Amino acid sequence: MLNNIVVCRSNAGYAASLEPRKLYAVLDDPAASGQGLLRVIDESGEDYLYPADLFVPIQLPEETRKALRLAA
């Protein structure tokens, strides 16, 4: 389930998978979060684990979140 939206602040080490300044959906993964990782749907359209410090969480208005969910 979609948990958050984050913006990529750096793609260091993941240039083929992440684009700086792009929004990404984050899936709930408590085990990964406990290890400093986020489960992100990346450029491949699949979800993978990435270091959380590559991203900044953002809050979007509900209307915008709904539009993003519908576009996926």
C-alpha cells in the first residue's frame, strides 16, 4: 500500500534507477524502515530498497495525492 511520497535528493550510486528532484511513491515496509531503507517504486516501475537518506519526504494536499494514485 502506498504510504508516502518522497522527492529524490540524490541518485548517488543509482543513476540508472533514480532521478534527482523527481517524486517517488514509497510502499510500507516496516522491516526496511528499521534498517534505514525505503521501498521505492523507481524508474523501472518496480519497487526496490534504497537508502532513506537519498530522499526527502513531502506532504501533498489530498487532492494531489488522489490524482497521483489515479495516474499510476
